Amino acid sequence: MVFAFVATLTASLVVALLAALQLGDFLRAGDELPVLLIAVAIFAGLSIVVFAVGYRLARRLQTLNAIAATLALLATGLAVLPIEQVAARIGVPFMTGLERSSSALELLVPTLLTVLVQWGLVRQRWLRGRGADELTLWPWLTTVVAGLVILNPIGLALAFVALHGAAGDRLSDLVTRATATTAAVLVVMGAIECYIRGRMRRRHPWEPSPNE
């Protein structure tokens, strides 16, 4: 049991730290990056403890879902807190304005990915331990594809141009249209995957399924 949660923590840390490093590299993070990486690691450690407690006590799947939603809200709250003031107190120079927003993004995306990975793996183990169908409606394939498409230097650069490019500029408009098309394709892909997963779940009505 302990090994399973350690493996879950490791998997979530790998995903979160890779995302943080990609964002930090693209946004030219400076002295604040080590602080953010430590914050992500601490958050991952605390969240897996919460999931472990929920795993032991949960009698319905909604409990794990509620834990995941609460942790996601907590991650969002941490990202918008004035953590630059805390960093200033301990002698770490922090950035303000647009750079402050960049720092918030560098914290928000990895922590949300941490919650997503841990929820998925803990949920799967919880259902498997009860002999229930572990298939979820969450579009995991689309999520992985979206992560690969966006969290890379090219994807981040195109997204930045689409969000901050000057209106009327041909290159900017072209990038914006390409980004919007990619986003629409991912949305459609996610909807199709959810539909297929729903059909697959309905094909196995004999399998026990805890209340969701």
C-alpha cells in the first residue's frame, strides 16, 4: 500500500516538475524558479497524504472526487496569493506585474497536474480494490495529447503569440487561427473520447460499481 502511494507521488512529481521546468524555461524564470519547484514538491507531498487518508476512509467514490476538487481549488488559491511578499521576507527577489502573473502560472499548472495525476491513480486503485469498473469518463488520452501539444517550447510560443499578438498583424492572426483550430480539435477529441468511454461503461452493466 505504501509503495503504491509512493509510486503515485513520484509519477505526479515527474509530470508536475516537467511542466514547471517547461514553463519556467519559456517564461525565462529567474531566482523564483527554485522556490516554485519546492512549493510544487511540498504541495504534491501534502496532497498525496490527503488522498491516502481519503482512500482509507472513503466509502463512496464521491469522497475522492470531492477531495480532488478541493485540492484543485486550494492550488488555484495558492497560485493567486501574494507569494512574492513571502519570498521577499526570506530574501528571494520576486517579480511583479506581468512577471508576477507568469510566476502564478508556473505554480498553478504544475499543482493542478499534480492533483489530476494523483486523483486518477488513487481512484483507479480504489475501484480496483473493490472489484469495480475502473473506467472513468475523464478523457485521459485527450489530456495527455493536450499536454504534449501545449507544454513544449513551440506550443507555448504559439499560445503566447495568440494571446498577446497585435490585432491586424498577419503572422499574429495566422497563429491565432491555428491555435483556435487546435483548441477546437482538442475539445472535439475530448467529447468523442468521453462518448466512447460512456459507451464502454454501459456495455458492462454486470460489473459492480460504487455510487458515483
